Amino acid sequence: MKTILPSRILPAFPRSARNAGDDYGVTDPPDWRTIDWAAHLHRMEIDGTSVNYVDIGEQGDDRPIVFVHGLSGQWQNWLENIPRFARDRRVVAMDLPGFGLSEMPREKISIELYGNFVADMCRRLDLAPAVFVGNSMGGFVAAEVTIRAPEVVERLMLLSSAGVSQMEIAQRPLMAAAKVAGLLAKANVPQKRWVARRPVPRHWVMSVIARHPGGIRPDAMYEALMKGANKPGFEAGLRATIDYDFRDRIPQIHCPTLVVWGEKDMIIPVKDADAFVSMIDGARKIIIKDTGHVPMFERPSTFNGLLHDFLSYEPEDGEVGGEPDAASNGSRDRARDGAV
């Protein structure tokens, strides 16, 4: 039997934010608020579509990082992560066509189209091979790039990634629910800022995405998560995500892969992490406790530490993955169950 959403996790209560841990919603330095982002924003035309992206940091011996946002997202989804890694390597994050400040593509939005867009951008910016980090639909796209253009991807992090459970979703009620959500997302900037500043409305509007919205600063909530809503690519992107089945091709991923998930993800069930690990040779898994669909934003320092470890991880001869890393909230200790 198909469902509207495959995850059965229920929202947390607003008061639970007080027990979320000392790393929840805490910015990992350097603070993104101190950066002149306009100096690092650029535009590129790909297949007749103007694409917006941020390009920051120096390209040296370390592999560049490409961050790929999810549905209803934008490059700002990675505000809490880009500054940390731009200190010692080049970092690029784009607005996928139809989202952020990128134009709608001339062709119908599809995961294949996005995969080609991102791969082409990496080639033209001389990023390949790069470390790919994709969240939600962005993980779907990053995996598609890895399969379609393996020479572009040096290693891959799938973060609460779409690509498995979408075939279990009842499409008609989901699309109806998405249209309702789209109407709610049409609030203007003052209205969105009002919601972001008030803990209780912020919680109930954003609790599907983040586990403890009350633990996140209002400016970060608005800039990183709320600002990107109500873009023209939303409905087409959602349909592309639930229409495309590439599960039989996932085993074609042969680069080092780390699968990271929020334990309390209400959008994509944590069991999908096991599915990805079972299909990708040597892939490792980390589950971040008491965390929702956007771990990189909910627990920036913990997530950045995990990504840092993954960047420096070197598989032994004949090994693609290895034992899973794990940690408790605010730390990173090893454990075999891969829980953080």
C-alpha cells in the first residue's frame, strides 16, 4: 500500500528544543554572517538557462566541494557549511534551474536534466573530480551525476537523500498536498520574517523539515530555509523526484560514499540509508540522533566534522568504504552502529 510520505516520524513538541543538545543550531565558525556573499556570486549560462551559483575559496591541492541543495532549496541551504570548508579549498554551490535565482530550464525538469546540468557546470568551472555533497533531491542529483559522469565525482556524501522511497509514494494525494504547501509558501518576505522570529509559528511551519526549529536562530532559519520557498521549479522538481527510478543503477556508484541521515527525518525514512548502503559497494552510514531532514543546518559543527573526516578518509587497497563513524551529540566517537 502506498502512502503520502513514507516516513512515520511525528513532529517534536516545541519545548523539546531545550534538550536538543549543545550543537543544535549553533553556527560553526567562521560565521556566515561575516562574509560578503555578493563578492562570490556568479552566473553561468548552461543550455540557454542562466544559473546562479556561489564560488568561494582557493583551488589548491585539496579536492573542491560541490554542494547540491534539495527540493524548494537554494545554495543558501549550505550557509552553515560553506565558510568552514572554503578556508582551505574551493567550494561551489548552485541554485538548480527553477530554484533560487536560477531560471527555469528550457526542457522539462528531470533528475537526468539536473545531473547533466551539474556535471556540465563542474567541467566548465574546472572542478572535476570534486567531492559531491547532496541533500534530499540534491542527493538524488549528486548520485545521478556519479553514475552518469563518474569522472566528475571523486567521492560522494548522500545526506537524507531521495532516490529510494519515492516509488512507494501515492502520487496523486502527494501532489495535492504539495499544491497546498505551495500556497502556504507564497507568503511575502515580511510574513516569512515574522514567522521566523516567533518560536511557536516557526516550530509548526518548519517542524517537518527541522526537528527543533525553536533551536535555530531566526535569521538563519529565514535565509537558509524559508527564503527559497515558492520558486517555479517546485512542482516540476517534486514530480521529477517521484517519477524517476534509478535503483537498479545505484550499484554503479564506485567512489567512496558516505550516507548520512537524521534519525527523526519526517520526509525521507531513515531505512533508506540502509538501502543505499546495501546497494553501494563499501558505502558507510552515519545516523545523527534527534535530527531531522537537514542535518547540515540543524547541527552544523557536528555535520562539518563528519564531512571533514570523510574528506581525509583514505580507503585501504581494495577497499571503497570501511567501518562506519559515529558520535554522540556534539562529539564524534567511533561506534559500530553508525549512530551520532
